[in-house]
Amino acid sequence: MHTRLSVNINKIATLRNARGGNNPNVVKAAIDAQLFGAEGITVHPRPDERHITYKDVHEIKPIIQTEFNIEGNPSEKKFMDLVLSVKPHQVTLVPDVSLQLTSDHGWDTLKHKDFLIDVITTFKKAGIRVSIFVDPDLKMIEGAAKINTDRIELYTEGYARLYAAGKKEKAIQPYVIAAKLAHQLGLGINAGHDLDLQNLQYLKQHIPFLDEVSIGHALICDALYLGFENTIQLYKRQLQISE
Ligand code: PXP
């Protein structure tokens, strides 16, 4: 099946914020990423707005021709209000604390069941597809199916780390089992975090039913050397292999 590439443009905003002006322009980056082949744009506004700002999210929405995915922690009222007013195609719920450097764990879908049911119901009523960030832990995936989320996003940092250490079979195994269970339970499957040009193709080859990957850090770093258009095309090529 076809797996969509959603490009996370947070790092473009980090670079812009370093000088306080509007260079590089994140709205232009989102327009260009789509022209260059991105099949979605992802942003992760954090409460301190250290990269993508809430204003950016509003400005990006009208230029989206593919799919808009907003990531964040729904325990922040500001985040809930933003998503409900922007109405992206998809919201990805992440259990980050506010000053966290980057996401480093998935939801405990059993412990936070009631909270997640409320949030998911609110977003789904507004016509927004919901994905929740989870580790490849079967109990958490069973929990995800019970709270009526549309999709899960498998947190792939563990995969990336073991892959880089040369243990690719061991790296992929829990993700294959998790993806099969998620599919059986009727969930769509996204994946993200620490995916790059080295580890993406192997992930795609082995994980069945992969709807979408969202990639930021490595893709923007590669673009410094390889160019933005070429880099997006190279990532897409890694996904054009059947599982
Ligand atoms: N998915 C989620 C939930 C994230 O928080 C992030 C980082 O913002 C990503 C995917 C993308 O990770 P990376 O920048 O390592 O590609």
C-alpha cells in the first residue's frame, strides 16, 4: 500500500527564530515542500512556541493542498483551542511535558483512557481525524483501539536506535507485531521519530499497512546538503517499495 510522506517543518521555524526575522519563511517552506512532493505537512507547536508558533499554524492552514497534521499535548487548553479553530485533517496527540526537548514516549492508553476518550470525541465531532502516539506495546495498542482513535502513530525512536547499532531484525520485530495487531483492531497506522534516509526503507518493507510517516529533523538536515526538493524525492523513493 502507498505510505504518505508528511514533512515536519518545525526545524525551519527553529532556524527562523534564531534571528527573529522571517527568514526562512515557514509558509513558503510548506508551499514548496508540497510542490516538491510532500504528501502532508506536519507541525508541532509547543506551549513555549520555540519553533512553530500558533500564528504560523493559522498562516499555514490556507496553503495546504495535501494534508495538515498538527501534533501536540491536548492537556494544554491552548492546544485544544488551536486545533479546533484551525481544523487540520489530522491531529496527533503526544504526551509531552511542556519543556521537553522532543517527544520521548507514547501514551499510556490504559491510565489516560478517560481523558483520551473525551479529547478524541471532541476532535472527531469537529471532523478531525485523530492519531495517538504510542510505543510498540501491545497492551497500549489494545487500549488505543478501545478509546476510538482513528489511528496510532508508532514511536520509532527505539527502532532507529537499534537499526543504527546494526540490529535491524531485532529493531523491527516489535513494530511488525504491533502494526499487525493495530490493523486487526481496525486502527490506521502512522509512524514517526528519528526516521531517516538509512532506516526508512527497511521500516517500510517490513511494517504492513503503514498509512503515513512524519519526518522532520533528519529530512531538514539532509536538505542542507542535498537540497529540499531532492531530499523530499529521496525520502519518497524509500517509501516506494512494497511490504
Ligand atoms: N512524531 C512525533 C509525535 C513527534 O513529536 C516528532 C518530532 O516533532 C516526529 C514525529 C518527527 O520526528 P523527527 O523530527 O525525529 O523526524
